[in-house]
Amino acid sequence: MATEYDLVILGGGTGGYVAAIRASQLGLKTAIVEKGKLGGTCLHKGCIPSKALLRSAEVYRTAKEGDKFGVEISDVTLNFSKVQDRKAAIVSQLHKGVQHLMKQGKIDVYEGFGRILGPSIFSPMPGSISVEFEDGKESEILIPKNVIIATGSRPRTLPGLEVDPDYVLTSDEVLELEHLPKSIIIVGGGVIGIEWASMLHDFGVEVTVLEYADRIIPTEDEEISKEMQRLMKKKGVNIVTKAKVLPETLVKDNGVRIAAEVKGEERSFAADKILVSVGREANLSGIGLENTEIKIEKGVIVTNSFYQTKESHIYAIGDCIGGLQLAHVASHEGIVAVEHIAGKSPDPLDYNLISKCIYSSPEVASVGLTEQQAKDQNFNIKVGKFSFRAIGKALVFGESDGFVKIIADKDTDDILGVHMIGPHVTDMISEAGLAKVLDATPWEVAHTIHPHPTLSEAIGEAALAVDGLALHA
């Protein structure tokens, strides 16, 4: 049996299902093919479950430090089984919400594996979709006018550090732990690695981070990176940079031991488990790309600014095209792709306007250029910084480490980048994102009256500091 559609989306993750909703709004007959659960990595193996665990870790840490707030709590204990139950309940609730949205939009969902077919009796062009089911049910053929590939990504592993449920984990496996280890080695100090380092330390796990680069979170502004490293070490996380892990030295025996070359010297590290956090790779195998003219470079699909592949009726969005592998990016890429399919002439995304967040403790958030990027692009810059130590609300919160940093063009006064590390900055970054969209100047941000006492006052003061006018410095 063959069913015709205006659009078929391979993958029901955040990018895929948001694209489907927008297509439904525009009157396109739409289907999603998803081999797992709607919501994809973000809902089931990434953003939501990890943030649920981070929140539990934050509450546990705060309870143990209650005496700082005049709240004396004795015998604070962690019930990790309940932590996991809470995480699962949140994921389940949101999953049901996505399922409801599909029904509401009259979007057909095929719970199977989708494979792109080449030219056939169904269509003279590649793009028909064969849906294969695990339960032995006969496969179905979908004949779409357009296709969006939104197959996402999976954790990358290292040769010699393949997954072993007892000893070597990725972010997928560590989410499902029934019991916390006493100690863990995290290979990789990027965004995911640092979030897990923060969380596991707050849960009471002894954490060592081995990072190949000369600093952790190396894609962030250097001052932010250095402050994060300082605060992590202050908490008790062991961070080792310029560490080249030697997988061939791995020994599994009632725990793990592994060596790393650190600044030319081989050092040995031991723990109960290893978490490999070295990035993600696109899910492209088996989906039939060989039946098309779609181009792949460096392991990701090549598209134009509207996410068309070399096959103009086949689009690709999200992690499978590389770039910023973030759920909110995939969603907006999906919207642009669908609106282009529908002839709406959308504006291409400006990735310099997209905010990025790290949900560790402390949090990190940024938008726009780092200071080094601005210098590399030959901007004549001026910089303003303001510490949370001078912000009353931060002192009330008991979290006064960190700062807000604003980089501006000295010639035009345009804001080039905003970088924050400290309490709740992931909730504050949208003000900076809006300032970037509106091409605001530090003066305009500074003269936006920020209510007192709030954490957002740090943004206003940093904007004043760009021109040396901070009031509370």
C-alpha cells in the first residue's frame, strides 16, 4: 500500500515534530516516521532528563548547605531511585504532550524505520519512503512531494572506549543508572561533560574530567572558560586539561584504570566508571542516502541556507547537518525548511543570534562573538564586565560567583557578544538575544530599567561598564 503526502519527515525529535506542526498549520498533509519515541534525543536522552537530574542535584546540594540560610537540616539523604522516578515522570508527561500535538495537527505518525528509495514505480525521483516495522508487520510505502531528514545524532565513542554497561558509558547509558558510582572519570570537558561533572559532583560522586584542549568548554569565551574551571576546582572537581587519553591502557577490574598523556607525561587515573563525552555524530546510516544525490561532508548532510540538499525536494535539519547541535536550533531550522517548502520566503537563520546554554552549577549562557572571535574578525572592541558579587539578589540567593561580559564594536557601538556565568543565566540570556536581534547598543541595554533586586541588574551594569560607567563597580 502507498500513501501520498505533501511532506514526510524522517525523525520525530524536536526538529522533526516542530516542523510537522508548522507544516500542519500551513495546510500540508504531513507524516512523521520515527523508529523510537516522539521527542527524540532531547526529550528522552538529552535536554529534559539531564536537566531533571541537574535540578535534583541542585536541591540536594542546597539542602546540605541549608545552615548557610539559617535552615538547619539534619541527616540529608539522597534517594536516587526517586530522583530517577521524577525524571521519568517529567519525560512521560512531555511525551504525552507531543503525542497530543500530533493528533491535534492531524499528523500521521509511523512507528518504524524510514528508508529513502531511489527512482521507482512510485516516483521518477528519489524520495519515496519505505517504512519498516519491527513487529513483522509488512512495510509501507509513503510517496511525499517533499522530505525532511531530521534523524538527529548519537553520542560519539572513541576506539578502545566502546560502551560497556558496567564500566564505560556515554550520556545515553549514564542517564539510566540505577545506582550512583562512588567515582567517575569523564573523558571530555565540553558542554555535556561539564554538565555531568557538575551534577554528579553535587550528588556526591568523586569526579575527574580529562579534557584534550587547554581549557574546558573551549567553544565559550576564554574568560568564561577560566572562571568555570576555577569554580569547578573550588567545588572539588578534579579537572585535567591538555590530557590525551590513551584508550589502549584501559583496564576493567572492579572499576576502571586508564592513562592519559598530560603535558608530555603519562599519568594514571582510576574510578568506578568512565563517561565518554566527546561529541555526537549524525545518524545517517541505513536511511537510503545512497539512493540519492545528497552530498555528505565530514559526516553530515550538506544543505543550503533553506536546508535543501542537492535533491531540491529533500531537506535536512538538526544534528544530522552539523553546526549548532541544539534542540532550539533544530526547531527553527525545521520551521524555515517547512516555510520554504510552502513558498513563504522565510529569512535564513542567523546563527550569530542564537543563544547557547550550559546548565551546570554555575550556569553559562552566551550569544554572539567571543572576545577572541571579535578580534580575529578585526573588530575594534570595547568590553564591559560586571560581577554578581555586587548584585543584591545574587547574595540573597547565596550564589554570587560569576559575571556578565558584554563585547561591543567601538566604532559602531553595536553589541557583538554577551557572555554570562553565574546563577540562572540560562534564563537571563534571552534579553541579550533580543538585544542582538534588534541590533542594540550597550547604551540602549543600560537604559532599559532593570528592576531591583534582580539578577538581571548585572546585565544593565555590564552594559554601563562597556563605557566605564558602571554604578556599583
